[in-house]
Amino acid sequence: MAAQQLARGLGWFSIGLGAAELLAPKRMSKLIGLSNHATLIRLMGMREIAAGIGVLAEDTPARSMTARVGGDAL
């Protein structure tokens, strides 16, 4: 049960982070030390939202969690 709660929390966190990256890419870019990479940040936001939705949609989100971690490595 605790693992599922953690996965759901990470799913919602992914959606929130992705929304921030989509809505404020310049600010997020500056926050992480990049400049003039708004398009890249938006793309990463879309990936983050997709990963979050995948985690929340599955009963056992092992594959989506793996995809999320892989995307984080980017």
C-alpha cells in the first residue's frame, strides 16, 4: 500500500512539474541554470505530464515509473 501511495504522489508531482514547465518555461529554465531553452523545457514538461498520467492510470505503475526515471536521467 505504501508503494502505491508513493507512486501516486510521484504521479501528481510529475503532472505539477510538467505544468510548471509548460506554463513558465523561461522561469523554469532560469531556475535550473539554463538560458534560452524554452522549447526544450516545454518538451520536457509534456514528457513529465505524460509520465505522471501513465503512473496514475496503471494499477501497478512499475513500467510508468521506469519510464519516468529514464526521462529524469535525460
